[in-house]
Amino acid sequence: MSYDPSVFEKIKNEYESRRLKVRTEQEARINEVREKIEGMAAIDDILSATGLRIMEAIKSGKKGGIDGVRAENEHLVKERARLLAAHGYPEDYCDPHYLCAACGDTGYAEGKACVCMKKALFEAQAALSGLSGLLKKQSFENFSTAYYPNKSEAEQIVAFCQSYAKNGVKEGENLLLMGATGLGKTHLSTSIAKVAMEEGGSVVYESAQNLLSDFEYERFEKDRHDRAPDKSAKYFSADLLIIDDLGSEFSNQFTLSVLYNLLNTRITRGTSTLINTNLSAKELLERYDRRITSRILGEFTLLTLEGKDIRMQKLGL
């Protein structure tokens, strides 16, 4: 699995901008103290020529030449710190001030993606997925099974969803969450998406109605001269596509054709799809043609949440 290419490009550009800003600010501070503190310019000039001095020491063949360069540098660094302190500046005033000291704002530490890079990628992918708001409120950690009539069964469903998020998405498995309104389908879907993105996967979350509207726009409304990227491309490319509230959309021959093509393409490619629906298996068979229901009921793991609307229970209704 991998994040959407646009996410990598966005974060790469952000890190490049961060490093440029750090270098620009560092140069400004260095120029400031060179002008204000007598002797600072001479020290900086010598320290900045360290590489050349080392090469000259090696060429000279003199014993202890490199050690001499090192000792002089240590003395100059201490002298620079003394001068800075004497003029009211912190000792690290001329050092680069990175937002992340661990990676120096490169995004990588010890040959691996830095924690800050992982966080930035996750947040960018979350914004692209359409889940950024829900991700702040919903996770496996705050999903409660206390409101379900069969708590043990609910706990098994949660455990399955956790395993699916960690492993099933990578393996291209599909999941269908069924149940009435207010039984936690969206909460579980958001929790799955969060883990999948933390594992480095690209996720797109959209209602069935909005998803199909994007295809309709491209087919019937988009000007052929419009160079903007297709709205529908992300639905095919995401590692995990979450289709929320299937069955609420207006259905016609075109939307049925789109839904079939989308599901069939993703199944063929081995990318994961998660569908939420208030419909029962019987209602799915009644609403959609056999080509669609065959793929949903035959290629998806079906999980059914049962009980009363949790929101109403919390209100005491």
C-alpha cells in the first residue's frame, strides 16, 4: 500500500520549503552577528573552510595535521559561543533551527521515515480522504460495545474490523457493514480508515450519492476542454475505498453501470472496498441487479450490526 502520489508530492514540497526557510533564517542570523560582533566574521570564515583545511592537512602528510584542525575548530566553536553569550545571544543562535531536530526537516531519520513525516503524510491523506473531521472523534479506542444487545457478538465484529484494518486492506479484502441507522457503521469505518492510513495506505471515503454524482458530472456535465483532473480517478486508485450509505442514492441505468464497473474493477485489481448500508441482504437483491449483488454478496465479508439507534439510547429515548 502507499499514500496517494499527490500526498507525497505535497509533503515533499512542504519539507523543501521548511528547509529553505531554515537556511534563509540561519543565514540572516549569521550575517547579523558578523556585522555586530567584532571577530565573529573571522571565526566563521575559518570554520566554513574546515573541509579545505582538512584536505590540505592530508596532502601535507604532517603527523597530527588533522588533529590540529580539529583542535583549532573546537577552540573556535567555544570562542564563538563565548562571543555570542557576551553580546546577549544564545549559544545556538547561528545554528539551523529545525522544526524537527530528529531529521533536520528532511523527513528521514536513520534511513527511515521520521515520526514527523509519518504524521504529516497521515494528516495530508486524512484531508484528501474526506475523513479529517471524523478521524479526530472516532477510533477503535473510543468505540463502545455497551449499547448492543449482544455485547459478545459486537466485540467479535470490532475485533474482525481491527484485523481487517491492519491486514485485510493490504491483502485486498472487501467488507460490507450492514445495519440500521445509528449502530456504529460510520464509526467502525472511520476507525478502519485511520489504521489503514497509519499503515501507509491511501483511503477515500464518500457517500454513494456523492460518489455517483462525480461520475455523472464527468459523463454529462464536464466540458471536454476542461483540463481539471477527473473527480472519479481516486475511486479506482485508492488502496481502500469506503462507500457510505449504499442504497440512499438515486438509482438509474447509468449509476448501476458505474457501480458495477467500479466494484468489478477494484475486485479485479485486488484493492479493498468497504461498503456501509442500511439495507439487508434481501433488500440489496431487490434493489440492484445480479451483476452487482453477486460481487457484493460473493466477494465481501458481511457483518451485521444489530440493536437500537445508539444516538437515541444516549439521549434516553
